[in-house]
Amino acid sequence: MPQVIAKKTKIFFLTIALICGFVVVSLINTPTAFADNTNIDELLSETGARLEETAKAYDEAVTKVEALKKEIEDNEKKISELEAEIPVQEEKGAVAMKSLYKRQQEGFSLINMILESNSLDEFLSSIDYINTIHQSNVNEVVRLRVLKSDLEETKQALEDNKAAADAEMVLAQETLKEAQEAREAAQRLAAEEAARRAAALDAEARQQSGGGIGGPIVIGGVDWALSRDEFVNAWAARIDAYLAGSPLTGQGRTFAAAAWNYGVDPRFSPAISCIESSKGRYCFLQHNAWGWGNISWGSWEDAIDTHVRGLANGYGGTVSVWGAQKYCPPNWEHWYSSVSSEMSRI
């Protein structure tokens, strides 16, 4: 019996030793956990929310300006038509006024009309004729007044629309500037954090193995000073060229527009799609070209918008070492290098 207890005790302590050894090895092989005073994910999420608000405000302002421009064009066209019609109506009105004045001066003798009429029907016809002429003259005068009133109202509407368009344009320019500043701040924040964490990881790798992980691959910046249309047009062409021949062909504008809306490097999401699914050729779920959670979508447009928004809120909007560790923990070094390389090709 004591031998059995001793044997069980030996097995117990051997098991404990193996577990402790596994934990130690795991701790050695686990990348350093950064204890920051500033929560980078929270900051990026806040910046992403601000970007969405400014991008939405800009789009709304531009839409209002376009609608007002259409109203201005319609008003200007109507003013031209009225200004062409009024002189003609003024002549008709003048003739009508003369006719009305002449009849008033000559007076109206009902007795004479009765005496001159050969029958009751002829008398009634004369009355209808006179009433018709009178009403026609009155209508011409009223028409002239209506046209002139319509012209004044249209001119006032034109001025109001121009003032509103100017105000909306100022708002659009202000929100565009704010969006540009927010995008630049987000990219700067992500770049600084990526550089800091890469340096720390590199130092750790050198200390443990005598060699570093290598510095971040330089892929160039993104010009956020462009207007929305300039930005989308420029990047859509480059992304379309990169995606040519794949299931994502023709989605360059979708990627570029989402990148603008959320302040993400426009190359980031297309590059990830290449690494994760060969640009949409081998999706493990419908329209999921990025290995993004356990999600499927009904269209590439919805999928792209959701993925780019997620990159903005959780990964800094561009490739980085710390982002690679979150996106692909088991093989983050290869993922980081591969995504960076693909981004350089766009």
C-alpha cells in the first residue's frame, strides 16, 4: 500500500513539473505584452468614430450643394422663360386694358341690345359674347400680374438657394478639413505605435536570440489632402489594376471610398484579401476574402465596407507589427511581411 501511494505521489509531482515547464516555455515564446498608459485600441476606435462622423457630414454637405445647384439651374431657366414671356404678355395686357377702358367709356345699354336683337336667342348670344370678351381681357391682365409675381418669387428663391449653397459649401470645406486632419492624426498615431512596438519586439528578439525581427517595411504614405473625389478616383484605378482577373475585379472604387470614409490606407484591405484568399478566389465563407471572423456577406460592397471599418477601429488603419499580432497571432511575422509586400505592389 505505501508503495502505491509513493508511486501516485511521484506521478503527481512529475505532472506538476511538466505543467510548470510548459508554462515557462509558453511565457518565453509569447510576445511581450505592452503595458501602456494609453490604450491604443481605444484611441483608434475614437478616431475611427470621429472619421465616420466627419466623412458623413462632408458627404451630406456635398449632396445638399449638388441639390441646391440643380434648383439654381431650374430657377435660372424659369427666370429666362418668364423674362421672355412677360413682354409678350405685356402687349396682350395693354390691348386688354384698352378694350376694357373703351367699353367702360362707351357704357353698356341693355335696352339698345334688346331693341337691336331680332330674337331672344340673338340677345342671349350677344350677352355671352360680350361676357366672353370681357373675361378674356380680364384674364390677360391677371396673367400678366401672375407672371410678374412668379418672376419675383423665382428670383428670390434663386438668391436664397445661392446663399444656402454658399453656406453648405463652407460647411463641406470645413468638414473636409476636419476629416483630413483626423485621417492624418489616425495615420500618425498608428505609425508611431507601430514603430514603438516594432522597436520593442526587435529589442526583445535580439536579447533572446541575438538577431532582430527587422524594421517595418516602408510602403509610402497616403495623401489625405486630396478631396474625396480626387482620392477615390486616384486609388480606385490603382486598386482595380491590382485586383484585375480576380473575383474582386472592379471593386477598386468600393475599397477607395471605404478607405476615405474610415481613414484607412486604401491598400491595406486589398492586400489582406490577397494573403487570406488570393483576392477572393478561396473564401471560407461567402464574400469573406479576409478570414474576418465567422461572417458572410451578401455582396462584396457590404463585405469591403465592414472589413475596412474594422481595420480602422482595431488595427490602426495600416499594416503594423502589433496589428499583425492581433490579426494572425500564430504566424504574425510572415503575415506582416506578406501584407506589407502586397501593399507595396498597389
